[in-house]
Amino acid sequence: MAREKILIVEDDPDISEMISYNLSREGYQVILSDNGEQAVSRAMEHKPGLVILDIMLPGMDGMEVCRTLKQAAVTEDIPIIMLSAKSQETDKVVGLELGADDYMTKPFSPRELIARIRAVLRRTKVKMPVQAAQAEQTVLQGEIEIDGLRHKVFVSGKEAPLTTTEFRLLHYLAQKPGEAISRERILNNVFGYNSDVYDRTIDTHIKTLRKKLGPAREYIETVRGIGYRFREART
């Protein structure tokens, strides 16, 4: 049985061939694109299960491709893993703020890429009944309201524009107020990763999440040597 279709958007033929070869060996159906405009067109035509998207592309760059796909109803739910030779945190933050699900810095190993692909696909397509029920819960903590049914977050009555991943992360932490949650637990329950795939993904998402929460950012506390904690609302 054929596995997911994956769109590879990469203008370097050697890297594109390497990714394509390894994904084909794993049984994935591969669609190739070497520029941004073509990538958007093929994503809308083929509706792949996942997009591997290089940032540095001729013409429309990867950031603009990501923004376009996340704003279009037909492609907004397609998960995206961004690739870049840039290791600056700013690039990672921008990509994740635009809705990318993960970010990998070149060079990377095919084994790690495949592990991340599996993790992203697993968390976007597989939901246990209990997890689905929990996702519908509404959480009220101080000035933060998390509407699980509508997937919306409000701070003092004003909606915070969170991505799907940021919503899941906040909702998971807020359901356990006062409890220190390890990075490993967050990786497994929110991102679907094994701990050996961790690459500051959580820290980057936390940084953008705090920024979007504005005055309520202090509810997400760093627990040194462990992970993070959602502060209990003061009474």
C-alpha cells in the first residue's frame, strides 16, 4: 500500500535527489518542485500529506510559500517542514510563526529527516479518542481562555493568533497548571517526537507563543533543567 505523497521543494538538485531517493525507499510518493510558484501550484493540485520546503528559493522564497499555503483553505492543514542553511534563531521563529510544523538546518541526515516526517504525520493524522476528547475541553486560567472545540485562544477577551502547533502546546501545558513538564513529555505528547530528535524546537515554539500571549506570557514559566510549567492563576 502506497504511503503519503510528499512534496519536496528544493532548488539544489543534489539535495533534492538525496531526499527523494530516501523517501522513495521508505515507500513515500514523491512530488518535486524547484521554485516557489511551482510549489504552490503543485501543492494545490496534488494536496500532499506533507511539504518539505527549502527557504532559499528563486523567485518566491520558502517563507512566502509557507504563508501562501497556510492562508489557502485547500492547503492550510498540510504540515510543512522547513529546510535552511541558516541556523539563526530568527529564521526559525519566523518560519514557525508562519505555521511551519518543524525546521531543520542543513546539513542534516536522511535518517533524522525521515524520523521527523514520521513524527509530524503521526501527530497530524492520528488521534486517540481520549486525546480528541481532551482537545475539546475549554480551559480557563486567569485572563487566558483556551477554547478546545473551536481551537481558539483569548487573552483578556482578545483572540491570540496561534498556529495549530502553538495551540496544542499551550493547551497541553494549561491542562496541568502548576506541574513541571519535561521536554521529553512535551515532545512525545505535543510534537510526537522521540527525545533524540529534539533540536530546540520546543524552545522556539515557546518563544513565539509567549510573544503572541502578550501580557499573559508570564503564565508559561521555564523550569531550569526540566522544561516548562503553566503557572496557576492567582486568586
